Amino acid sequence: MSIKILMPALSPTMEKGNLAKWLKKEGDKIKSGDVIAEIETDKATMEVEAVDEGILAKIVVEAGAQDVAVNTLIALIAEEGEDPKSVTTGGAAPAPAPAAAVSAPAASAPAVSSSAASASGGNRVFASPLAKRIAKEAGVDLAAIKGSGPHGRVVMADVEAAKAGGGAKAAPAAAPASAPAAAPAALASGPSADSIKKLFKEGSYEEIPHDGMRKTIARRLLESKQTVPHFYLTVDCELDALLALREQLNKAAPEKNGKPAYKLSVNDMVIKAMAMALKAVPDANVSWTENAMLKHKHADVGVAVSIPGGLITPVIRGACHKTVSAISNEMKDLAARAKDRKLKPEEYQGGTTAVSNLGMFGVKDFAAIVNPPHATILAVGAGEKRPVVKNGELAVATVMSVTLSTDHRAVDGALGAELMQAFKRFIESPMSMLV
């Protein structure tokens, strides 16, 4: 019996993807773990591994296909002993998306194909690579878990449920408690395209269809603004001590392969200061859910990176424990791969807060939109020379305005102010971040 390869859900937000490239052709032998295709999601271009073995008998969806729905049949593998030339789709409709693939974190598991348990030979457990890794780290027996993925494949949500419940069978997938409610249809859609186009003279504009990234950004930020009660706190931070320390550290950078081992930016130090502030004010390092507050043990800072067609927020994990030079080098690597759409889902999903810096564009101050599950996001403006009063006398200092956007359900006004005080203290006394 032929094995179906379905369009995988490579991130929780993915509903459709573009099949960018096939790396195998019809007639090629496929082994488990082989990279068989590249798929463009709303955030990245990702390599997809095969789970099953056999011969790639038929490619159903050609390379270059756009907006292929998750769980659409894209190819068929002939099993051992099966004639690849006899494999057909049989006119069958694409498999419907299981609930777990849409509503649960299992959607991020990079699995591609699976066969029924009866076709596996009895002992082999079909699981996504991510599920296997998590199970190995947690010491969970995959064979004892009932998979909720296509054809009984074990996916990430099944392993997480087994870890939490201590049982073999995963609980039915449900929407994460922290996910905001869907926006009302009338508000989400807005005026129709035709009604907008009527306001402009025909031929006076170019119509550029939305890609998956732009649609995802629009949906998530609309949901956030409609469902998350925002409030905003702005403080001014003097940068002169930080700029002097940054210059000193960059000059002292050792050589590595004929180049400085690091080159610190102001943004690297802002990331570190935000992480240290959350460590100093742990009650603000939280995520809101309907049933409980998630108080995080580490400060994982997402950093907004502009890429063609939108933006993505790679995450510096455990930023409070890393040196500024380590943060700097990691950020450069993440930003470069983000622009090439080569980030893995685990590199841009989650996080406990975020930083958005528009200072390099000369923006003085602005307010960013909270992106759940974050409870806060810091908007960073440009450092500029401003008059200040010191010891009762007028002076000039380099000042940067920063605005904290906060989910009021999770962080109240006084707590947000305490977090901003801590951030300002680290920025204005930067040596304290190094000890």
C-alpha cells in the first residue's frame, strides 16, 4: 500500500504553504531522514524530512505551487515490493486536517509522511523528528504513546501530553489557553477590496496580493489589539555611559580568524538590559492564560527583525545568563538567517518578551503591539543629543526614549513601572550588566 506524503504544518500559524522545491524526483529511493523538499511557510523556508522509506512514486503537487493547504496530498511513496508505476492517487480527495494539526502545538512538528500502524511491520513507531527529540530528552517511551497525527503518527503535542499526564495516550488536542479569541468576522475583514478600489482611479495603483507572512502578521496583530488590553509606559534613558563602555569593549575585542571576535551594538546591550530587568522583576516575566499565569524562569527575548515582505522575531533564549558578546554574535546569526528565511520554528516561536528598535531609522519614540504569549514589548527610539538638567544646571546628554507596551491582564501599572525603572538602571549603569 502506497504511503501518502501530506503538506506538513511547520508552525502553529501555518495554514498554507508554498512548495518551493523538490529535492527528490520520481523514481528516487527515499530513506527515513532524507530531506525531500523545501517548503516556504509564512515565516521561513524549511527543509522537510521523510519519515518513511520506499521509492518516490508520484509527485502530486509540483514545485512552485503556491498556497497549498496543510494536509493536502503532495506525493506518494511506494513501499518495498510495490511497483511504483502502479501507484496512483485513486482520485481520492486530500486528507482532511486533523484537529491537532490546526489547533495544537503539534502543528509545528516538522513531519511529512506516515503510514498506518499495520503497515509499519509492528515494531516501528512513526513519529515526527521533533517528537522523537523531545521524547528522548524527557525519557518518554514513544511506543507507549497513541499518536494523534495523520495515520496515527506521534507528534509533539502527544509527547507533551504524555509528559504532563504521565500516561501513554495523549489528551485530545485543544486550542492553547493563551491564544486570543478569534476576532469578529466583520472587524477582522474590514471593508471589501472592491469598495476600497472604487475610491481610486483605475490604473492609478498596482495591486500586490498578500503573501502568507503578511496575512499572518495582519491576523495576529489585529487579534492582539482587539483582545489584549494594552497600556504604555515611556521613560528616557541617558546613553553616554553605555556608549563609552560599548566603545571600550569593542576596542578590546580579541582577534578571531583575522577579525574582531565581536562588535557590540546598542541594540545588543538593550537586549541584555531588558533580560536583566525581567530577572530583577520576575513578576513581570509572565504570560497570561485564562486559567493561570505562567511565570517564566528565564528571560527569553524576541527581537523584531525586518525582512522582505514583513518581519520576524527570533528569540535569544536565556538572554539574562549570556554575555553581551554572546548575545551580539547570536543575534547577527539569527538576523542573517531570518532574512534568508532559514530559521527553524523553535528559533522564532515563544519567548517571554520582545524588543523592537527603530532608532536606526531616526524614530524618536513609538509604541509597539504586544504579541502573545508575551506580556510586554519594548519599543526603542533613537539616541539623540538633548538638553538635560544636572545638579541644577543645563547640560547636554545622549538620550534614548523607550516605551513599554504591556498586557494589563498580566502586568499592572506599578509592576510595569518597576520593570522600566530596572531597565533604565541597567542602561544608565551598564557595568552592572557585566558583573
